[in-house]
Amino acid sequence: MSAPTRASVVWTATGVGAATLLVAAVNPNDQGHYPTCPLLALTGIYCPFCGGLRAVHDLAHLDIAGAFARNPVAALALPLIAVVWALWAQQAFTGRRLLRIQSKPWWGWAVVGFLAVFMVARNLPGAGWLSPA
């Protein structure tokens, strides 16, 4: 994998920052602002990402409990993604890696498996606490 460029870091931050500001300003809990999840609309099944926009909205307003209620996976993953991005940016601007993480070939499959288990679990009867409130 090639080293990140400063431009790629800046453009990524600009895009993600703009999207986060939009979600923070335009409440996803209000009907009509964002499209419904296609899987939910077609089948009535919550996907692993259902409630993700509402979790981002809550995190942007520092409502950690609300974010966990909407989508606990997103509430945990988004800060982790921010840390990974910060490490990526640090490498782009200094040329040195602060932390070297050796990814394993099975990590991608583990994430897919975890998301599949989470999707099944949040759709089980009695698991209403996992559904996007």
C-alpha cells in the first residue's frame, strides 16, 4: 500500500467533515430528509447499518447514550475510524508511522462475520434493544 498523500488526507477530511456537518444539522429522526434503508424498506429487516445516520447525529451532539441506542456498532466503530484516520494523517504530514499495525488476511472476513451476526441478532424477537430506536 502506498503512503498517503497530504491531498488525499485533506480531501477525505473535507468530505467526511461536510457529511458529518450535514447529518449534525439535518436531523435523521425527522422524516423525509434521508432515504430509508433499502433492505428495511423491502423486507422490514434491519441491516447492520440501520440507525447509523442517527448514531452519527447523536455523536455529533455528544449524546453517547443516544448513539449506542441507535446503533451500538456504529457508536463504537466511528471513534475507532477517527483514530485510524488521525494515524493516516500523521503519516501523510510527517512521513513517519506512529503505529504500525500488521493487518491479517482474515480480518476482513471477521468483520463481515461480525456484522452478519449483529444483523441477525438485532432482528431476533426480544432483541428490541438492538434495533435502531
